[in-house]
Amino acid sequence: MISAYTIEQISALRHQLKARKWLKAGLVNQDKHDLIVEAYPSNLYRVKLAMAALLFLGGTVVVIGLQLTIAMSFLNELEDLLGFPTLIMGLLVLVFAEWLLIREQCHHRTGMLQAVYLHGLQLLIASSAYFFDDNEIIVVLTAFILSLLASLRYMDRFALASALVCFGVFVFQLFDSFDGMMVYFVPIFLAICYGAAAFWLDRLSKSGEHWMYGDLINAGKLFSLILMYISVNVLVVSSGGNLLMNLDGQLPFAWLFIALTILLPLTMFYFGWKNRDRILLNIGGIGAVLSVPSIKLYFEMPTNEFVIAFVGVLLIVTAILLIRYFSAARNGISSAKEQGQSSSILKILEAAQAFQQGEKPTTDTFGGGEFGGGGAEGKF
Amino acid sequence: MPTEEREWLDSGFISQEQFAAIEDIREGRVFSISSELQGLLYLGVLLLATGTGIIIYNHIGSVGHLIAIGLIAILCAGSYWYIFSRSVDYSPSKTDDPNPYYGYLTLLAALLSASLLTYLQLQFEAFGDQWSWLTLVTAALFAYIAYRFDHIGVLGLAITSLASFLGLRIEPDLFNPSITLDGLYYYNTGIVLAIALAVIGLWLKSKEIKDHFTPVYMQFAALLGLLSAMSATSDLGLVSWYSVAAIVLSACSVYYAFRVKSTWYMLYGVSVAYIIVSAWVIHFCWEVLDGDNIILLFLYFTASPIVPLLLILKSRRRFK
């Protein structure tokens, strides 16, 4: 198994995280949550976001300070062989991460682990630049492969995002190395690749085959969809073309990118709604909103304050109408909160049950029962 | 595919009904779009408030501005009518909004009021040439709305307006060293306002008056105080009482982090303290050792974070 963690460790962690999730939704009470956490103890060391940021900063300072100290001490002796000490240092840093942080202290996305292993990867990538005479294609390919392996090994979303971006850069450099028109096909090629990745990860997620990597698979799908949209966004492609290929605003196939900037997020939104896929729905919605300034900036249209205010009113009215319309769950879709202090998921469930009763007979599960708050005690 | 919930069912942690309810959500038979609609609402409020602000800025004095202002006034009056007509009575404890969009309309009313007040000042010079009084009145109005309608976001706006009245602002060249008398005023004001906000927040909590607002006061206090002290140290040099103030405020932030079990105050406090102490060490290596022994500096950066990191790792259970 490529993961640095055992199935038991990840399984226990998933139990704890899920117990917390359903506790927040009000479907499991505090006592049951505590019993579940006790029954599935996890020795993985995890911290909150702010603490992870602090540990990441601290860890980065330590490894960089250590590296500079060693470099300053031995630089003169090793100047001609810089690639080897960099490679060895990178491997040593990764061994440190594996043995001390993971095996001994069971760090899992603590910030410090990321600081250490990312530094190790940077050193390995730097050494590849030395060994391959700064060949950019090979360096980026190395970065892609190492980031991908690290994301699977440490189950880290940050490394996965880095791998996907590196893939994009690699494709651009590869196409750019060919003479002719090949480089103009990079955005479309990337969009197809990221779209295929998102589709494959979606299938993988639904099959449940690699349940251990569930979070990573979902994150991969999210990043792939974002990168897919970025790849065809007319403003990004146009700015990138100007910057990297001196296109001077003359974007080939501009009509195609304009169409995709508008249609792609709407398609995502449609399928997100149809399949009740929150990732697709959110990326589609955000992409649709972003397509407006993208098109506006591409055509250098002036800002019209009356239009801004009017769109604001339109969005407020639409949102209020939708909230009211879905306040009674329709076809299982509801505007009630699912998580948090004022979660009203129980109301949604009751409404969904009421809706389903028209289709199939169900037991009188929630009707007038005592689910709210004490639902976990089984008094329905 | 092992689902954790099925294991819980088999082990008797949850009942069949709870399992069925969880499965309904997992399988998407029940789907909440609450956060998406709230996002849409928030975007709408931001666009409307921004649009009205630009309308006033661009069209003041032109023929059509009265129509535009009239529309904004109608929107503003409509928002206030709605939030007053639906509001529950004032209570010192937390009150629930009557519906999911009530909070957003409260925010809209506050933002539109600020736009209208700006217009009154621009057109009629309601506060003469004392523009700062406009920000004070706006701050007072925001504070009233925040407490009356229990809105944390508007409280943040009130504190920002108050800081603006006192002349505080964040600029890109905040850390650019330049000793000016104005700078001294800003640094002192920033630190004093931070202490005042912290005292107000803690006092209100002790009196149980909207004690869920206290984290907002404390967040502003921590960030404002630490930033002011740190930028003053950067501006006026390490040999000033501001560096001591930065260390003291950092210690207060870390103490408060342990008290309320919040890792954010820990992050602020430890980061600022580390930057100030490191600045002292760099100053020592450069000025006293004349930059000869630079390896000492690298050794410091290697070893120095280890102590706070170990402390953080050891104290992690206290933040659960």
C-alpha cells in the first residue's frame, strides 16, 4: 500500500470525523458521539487550522535554517557536486518525515508534516534540475510525479493540487517545445485532461473501491473541475497568451473560449443540480458568476454602476424567492440548513419522508417523534 | 465499501431510523442548498451596496442624481421597514433570525444607510467640513443595528468605522520604515483602541450582554494591537517601548488563547513574538557581532522555532 498510514488508522479517523459530522447535523447526540469516538480510537495527530498554519510556519523556518546552516558550512567543499548533497538532503528530510513525524508521532496533516515533506520534495526537484541541466520539461515532470506520489503517500490535498498544476505546466512546456501551432491547443487539451480526470475521480468516488482515499478523491475532483474551467476561461487564456506567447490580445479561436467560459459552468451547474452533486453545483455556480467579469474584462467593457446595483437587486430577490420556495422540501431539495447550530436537517428529512410516501410505503419513522435533539436515543 | 454508519448500526450505536436518515443524506435523497442560496444572497447584497456607492460617487451633482438617490432611499427605507417589522424584541442574549434572509437584509440596510449618509455629507455638508464625524455617526448607527438586530457582521463594520474615525487605516507601506509624528499618533491610537476593544468585549461578556459578540471585539483587539505594536517597532527601531508592548500583547494573546481554547490567538501571539525576538537577534548579530558570524544566525533560525513548536505540540490537548 502506498499510503504512509494503515487502514486501521484511517478507518478510525473516518469514524471520528463522521461522528462529528452527524453530531453537528443533530442526527447523533453527544453521548453516542462520545461512545463512537471511544470505540474507534485514532492515534493520528491532527490539529486545528490555525495551529496547522503555525506549525507549518515553524517547521518551514526550522528546515530552511538547517539547510542554510549546512550549506554555509560545506558549500565551498561541495560546490562542484551540488546535485548530490541536494538529493541526499532531500531524501534525509523525507526519511525524517517518515520516521519521526509519521511513524513515531503519527502526524496527519498537521502543518509540520507538510512543511517537512514539501521541503524534501523541493530539494529532490532542485537536484533533478542539476542532473538534467535545467531541462524545464523534466524538472516539471519530476515535480508532477513527486507531488502525485506525495499526495497518495501522505493523503494530502495540497500535494494533489500541486501535482495537477504541475501537470498543466508540463503540458504547456511539452507543446511549446514542438514547432508550429501545437501550443495553441494547450487550453483545450488541458480542459479535456482535467475533465477526464474529474469524471474518472467521480466514478472512483461512487464505486467506493478506494474508500481510504475518499477525501483525496473528492478533493481531486474539485481541483480538476476548477482547473478545467480556468483552462478555457477566455480572460485567463487571453492573459496567458499575451504573457507567454506575445499574442497582443489576438486570441485564436476567441469565440470558442467565450462560449466555453459561459457554457461550461452552466453545464456543470446543470449536472450538479440533476445529480445532486455539491462539488459540481458549487463550481458551476461560482464559474457562472466569474464568467461575467471575465467576459467584461476581455472586451474591456466599462463598469456600469446601475447594472451592478440592478444585478444585486435581482440576486437578492431570486435568492429570497428560492429560499421561500424550497423552505418546504421539494423533491428532497431544501433551503434549510444541513449543518451548524441551527441545523434543520430533521425538518428536511421529515419533508422528504412525506414526499416519498407518495411513491413507496414507509414506516412512520419521524412523524411526531422525538428525533430533535434526542434523536440518537432512538425515540422516534 | 465499508460505511462507518453501517458499523455503528451493527454495533448498536445508532438505531435503524437514524441509519436510514443518514443514508438519505449520503445518497442525496435529501439535499440542502442552504449554503448556496446564502452565498447568492450575500453576493447580491455586496453588488447592490457597491453599485449604490458608485452611483453616489459618479452622479453627485448631475441632473439624474436625485432620482438615483431617491431609489436608494426607498430601498433603504424598505429594508428598515422589513427588519423592524419582523424583528423580535431586544434581548441581551443571542436571538435567532426569523428567517434565513433576515440577517442579509439587516446588512443591506446598514450598508445602504452608510451610502445615504455619505450622500447627505456630499450634497448638503451635514457635518460641515468635518468628514471624520460622518464615520463616527456611521459607527454609532452600525453599533445600534448590530445590537438591536443581533448582527455580528454589522458589529465588525461598526468597529472598522470607529477605527476609521480615529484615523486608522492599513496601507501597503505599513512596514515601510519612516519616522513621522503622524505615525506615532497612529501606533498609539491603534494600541489604545485595541486595549479598549478588549476591555469592552470582556466587560460585556461579564455582564452577559450579547456575550457572543465578545470574540469579534477580541479578534479586532488582537489584530489591531499586535499590528500597531509590530509596525511601530519596525518604524521606530527595536530600542523603543513598542517592541516591549508587542511582546506583552503577544503574551496576552497567548494567555487568552489558552483561556478560551482558541488556536487563532495562539497563532497571532506566537507569530508576532517570534518576529520581534528574531529581529532582536538579527540586530544583535549585525550590530554587535558586525555580521562576522553569520552562521550563528542560521543556527538561531534552525533552533529557535523548536521551543515554541514543542510547547504547541505539548499543549495541543488543551485546545480540543
